[in-house]
Amino acid sequence: MNYIESKDIAPTFQSNSRAEDGLLCRSRWNSLCEGVLIPLASLFAVFLFMLGVMLITT
């Protein structure tokens, strides 16, 4: 495969999809959850964990 062929394939490549799945139509709510809410919630959970550790050790 040369550069031109790989450039044509790259925009449609999805690493977690299979041929049997078909086209994935995601709702806006699902995209918001996966793109914004889940990362922010995990950062907040790490912050709370670190705050808890700091409060326990003092």
C-alpha cells in the first residue's frame, strides 16, 4: 500500500468497529457523555481521591 492509498483509507478508519456492526449513528447525548462528561467525571474522581488521601495523612 502506498501513500495515496493509505491517505484515502485514513478518514474512514475506526479501530473499534467491525464490518458486522454497520454504520454507527450516535446521538448527541451519547457523544456528549463520551467526549465531555466521562473525562470530566474521571478527573473529578481522581481529584477527590487525592483530596481524601491528603486529608487522611494530615
